Amino acid sequence: MSNLIMAAYQKEQGGETTSASMDNLMGLLRVHVRRGVNLAVRDARSSDPYVVVKMGHQRLKTRMIKRDVNPEWNDDLTLSITDPNIPITLTVYDHDTFTKDDKMGNSEFEVMSFIEALKTHTNLEEIPSGTILSKVQPSSTNCLAEESAIYVNEGKIFQDLVLRLRDVECGEVEIQLEWIHFPGSKTFLT
């Protein structure tokens, strides 16, 4: 396993790597947090938002953007996937210097549709870039604001999601998922 992948995995697991946890590692999921749209105002006229992404015991966060309710983070966060049935939660916070940070909404999404597309399409290098493998529709059981496409680009699989924030008056967060496969991972790719 490459040092970069091992370092990312160790970071996500709190710096500890056990042979049991490595045996269960299916791969890594890069969550590219693109931007927030029409986020709630939590300070005088604006907010200082950042995003926290959680999956199981893993907790990652973006950088904070000052005074912006339409922030462009473009931050990459990498999660270790051992159980694709665990949902991923995304929470937006407003950074406050002297008081506890305010919640600006949350969202939850699952990766099973993404994983199913990976299982079904094993020869990604042979699939033309731009090919849509499947689509996930918004429903009462997910936080999608619009249809989400799972597609191939240059032999890699991606999913673009626009997530509507819950427990807040307004706001959406745009993210992109990318599967990172590496030799030796417990996965379904060859």
C-alpha cells in the first residue's frame, strides 16, 4: 500500500492501524466539498462557515471561510470505507471566536448506490468518460436537492451531490464523491 494511502488511513483511524482494520478496508472515499449555497446568516449580517463530515468514528472538517453565506471551500476530505452501510453526515457550522460555534444545518447521505455502481462496473478504464452509470433521485429518505448522477471520468467513478440542509431555514452544500482504489484493499475491483 502506498505511503500516501497508509497515511490517509491512519489519520482517519486516529493514527492507529491494526491488521484487522486494514483487512476490512474496502477503499478510500474522497469527499470534495465544493461550496455552500444560500447558507443561513448566524452573525450580524453573514456567517463564517465550515463543514464537518462524519462517518462512524471518523470526523473531518473543511477550512473556515470568513463572512460568506455562499462559500467556496473546494476542500478534499478522505474517508476510510470499511462498512458502506454506515451513513455519512455533513454538518455546517458558523465559527464564533468567543462563543460556541453555531450549527447552520446538517445533511446525511449514503454511499450504497455509489458502491453498487462500483460493483457492477469493474472495467472502468473501458467505459468512455462522461458515461452515466446510474442516477439517484431525491426522496423523503435522503437529503438530495436534485437528481444525483454516478458517472465515469478518465477511468474513475464520481458522484455529484447537492445536499439540502435540515434543521435550518435555508442552505445547500455541493459535494463530489470519488472512489480511491488501491492494490490489496478488500474491494470488488480487480
